Amino acid sequence: MPEVVIRDRRSGASFPEKVFSEAELRYLYGPPAGRLLERVLVSAAPVSVLYGLLQRAPWSRRRVRGFVERLGIDASEAERPLDDYPTLDAFFTRRLRPGVRPVDPTPSHLVSPADGRVLVYPEVAPGAGLAVKGSRVALAHLVGDAALARRYAGGAAAVVRLAPADYHRFHFPLDGQATPWRGVGRRLHSVHPIALAAAAPSLRNKRAISALVAPEWGAVLIVEVGAMLVGTIVQTYRPGPVARGQEKGYFRFGGSTVVLLLEPGRVRWDDDLVASSRDGVETLVTMGSRIGARP
């Protein structure tokens, strides 16, 4: 697979993505021997849990600066200086300084729940499921409930993929009432386009599902998808009233994804995101920035 090109929404420029452990990823989703290793061992949850524990070991602190430099992370956005993070995982799950991610306050706008690379789908055709970079998943499999899936057939979707370089906390995209979350799935495939192009069933990974009920928006389904080397999805919110931009939780070490599903007729995605997504190009967005509006 050729290099993955991302569009920067703020500048409009395109750039190749810096891929964490790219050689290993291409091996696991390339030759038969690599695919066998991925299927039998690497995508199993215990491997990711063990890897995550290693990133929480005190000695991993020595890797923080190299991690920042290798992936080009803007460390000035972090809540604390680099030397204050006791482990690599502590930096990975960092909060940001107040004001670094302004949240669009307009009630008729839907904002991105996370920093990441987004693909939007104006309509998820009934029966077709959600197709992402060569991988496809039926809505019933994604949400783990056939009756619930029927509610979103013909609706809209956004898939926000977080790379290891990104801020890994996720937030609510609207004001509303948040329901309790439930967990489904166990495996942990990579969510990177390299894996998706190889038809990895990444959107059937371990995931957490909840709804955000808001006037005029209906019930927005939020699906946090774990990924290879992500042993844990942590929810920090309490069910009940929440505000747009409020922290909902975070992913521990690795790449990961947040999927938003909306009922038919509830949102019109921004034109630039629709155009890029139609071409199969992910757009880099920041948490709290507008990605769509009510029709």
C-alpha cells in the first residue's frame, strides 16, 4: 500500500502521515506469515494489555522525548512539561492546557469529539454497512444490536481515527443527556488504513457504545473503538447532563477511533469534509471544531 496522505483542514495542504511502527504494521497486514501472526497472537487482547502495562512502567519515561520528536508532537499544548510525565502512557493520555482546543459554541453545529483524521458519510445505506478504507462492517455488528442498528440505517456517520501522535482524550460533540455505556467485542486489530486496506475487521474491535440525546439532534450514538496496542478504553463521564466539549474518556496506548452515528435527516456534514471523504482522503480535525450542522 502506498503512503497514507492526510489533508490538513486548517492549511488545506496534504501531507504523508508519520506512521508509528510502520514496518511492523505492513508486515502484520501484508505477507501470509505476518497475517497469521496478527490473527493468532497480536490482535488478541492480552497482547495489547501487556504492551500497555509496559508503557506504564517507570522505565518508559525515558522514551517520552523520543516519542515526541519522532512523531512531531507539539509538546507545548500539553498540560504539563514533558519531564513531569512519569511514564510514556501518562504522556500519551495527557490533558491539554486550557484554551488550546476552543469548542465551537453554536447549538446548531456538531463538533469533532477528538483530534484525529475524519471521514464522513452523508448516508449509510441500509444493508450496505459502513465501509472504511477497504474494510466494511454492518451497522448491527458495529453497535452489537440489530434493533438499534435499524434506527441508524440511512443516517449519517463520521469516523474519527486517532493516530499515536494525537491527543487521546475524547469529548462530547453536543450538549445533551448521556446514557451509560456498554462494552462489546474483544479483538484488537489496527485501525490504520494499512490494516483497513487489507480488510481487517477493525470496526468490530473491542468497543464502548453510548448515546447522547439532544433536542433537535435525536440520539447520537457514540462508539469508541479500541485498537491494536490499546488495552483499555477509560470512561470518565457520569451518565446524565453533559456539555459539548466536556471530556468523556480516553484511550490508553495505541491508535484508536471514535464513530458518531446520527439518525436520518439530523446532520449535514461540512462540504470540505464530504468532498475529501468522497475521494477517500482523511482530513485532520481538532477536538471542538465544527464538522457539521443541522440541515
